Amino acid sequence: MKFTRLRLTGFKSFVEPSDFLIEPGLTGIVGPNGCGKSNLVEALRWVMGESSYKNMRASGMDDVIFSGSGNRPARNTAEVTLFVDNSARKAPAAFNNADGLEVTRRIEREAGSVYKINGREVRARDVQLLFADASTGSRSPAMVGQGRIGELIAAKPQARRAVLEEAAGISGLYSRRNEAEQR
Ligand code: ATP
Ligand code: MG
């Protein structure tokens, strides 16, 4: 699954609409302390369906919305869109009608998140499964956060197994089974 562009509006320190092209190959983010490098990585995780605000260094999910600075007032919404290359047409059937996928998550203060894929409203679960099946989800071992390696070494076997299952691309199957069993 190739990401081609990340667009942020009102997300953390990215108050004005900001577009980041993700070219083929290795991408590095460099800049002085506090310029928003970690915020960018968090935006990527957030749009893929991250449900834990703690993983976003926040004390509530609304904290991802721009909270104002100096002469700029706070915003009431934050939006992140991830553009995914689908030229190989490997997306799930429901979204496989275009060469690209546009996955959007939008949050409004005190109203929670809304997700869209190619303009169509979907459940958080649909977005989480889309990325989990491609082994790139917000919890995927492809996203190595600060302190994560040490945490993994100290983790209980059960937690370590969950990481291996994500890497193997089978965790999506487990959540589908749980969902099916609840019906
Ligand atoms: P470092 O090199 O120290 O790791 P960084 O480039 O990773 O820095 P970030 O942690 O991504 O920087 O950005 C921190 C900045 O984002 C801080 O200035 C903080 O005030 C700002 N910030 C975080 N959340 C919000 C928010 N909701 N609204 C406005 N600004 C925010
Ligand atoms: Mg950082």
C-alpha cells in the first residue's frame, strides 16, 4: 500500500491546510525541535483509525484540534486526508472503483470523528480494517514510535504476539471473527 499525499487542516500545529507529497522511496522529516515532525506521524496514525488519544500525546481526542497560538484563535474541527495509490486495484471491492483512495477523518469538538473513503461515509472499523489488511494500520509494527522498541522487549508474550499478528496481516481476520460472533 503506497501513500502518495497527506493533507492536514486544523490538526495539532498544522492550522492552515498543509499538503505533503510522499514520493516513492524513503521519506525523511527534518526540522527544529517543536516544528511538528511528531505531529505529522501522529496525523498519519490518526487518519488510519487510531482510537487511543494517549497514543496521540493528548488528554482527550479533541486535543488533536488546533488549540490556538499567539494571534491565531483555536479551531473547532481538524481534518486529515491520506491519499493512497490504488493503481494495482487491490482495495476491498466496495472502494475499488478508482486508481486512488482518499481516506479522510474529521473531528469536531465534542462531536467525535467521521470517516470517509472516496467521499463516502464509512465506519471507523472500515478504515481500520482497510489498513490492518494491508499491514500498515495505526498499531502496525510499520509505525515505530519513540520508546516502542524498549516497550516491546519488556512486553508480556501476549502483547508481543499481537504485534507479530499485525505484521503477519492476520489481526483483521480476528476482528472480523469477533464481529461475526457478536451477530
Ligand atoms: P521534537 O524535535 O522535539 O521531537 P517535533 O518536531 O516532533 O519536535 P512536535 O512534537 O510534532 O514537534 O510538535 C510540537 C508542537 O506542536 C508544540 O509547539 C505544540 O504546542 C504544538 N501542538 C501540539 N498540539 C497542538 C494543538 N492541539 N494545537 C496547537 N499546537 C499544538
Ligand atoms: Mg518529535
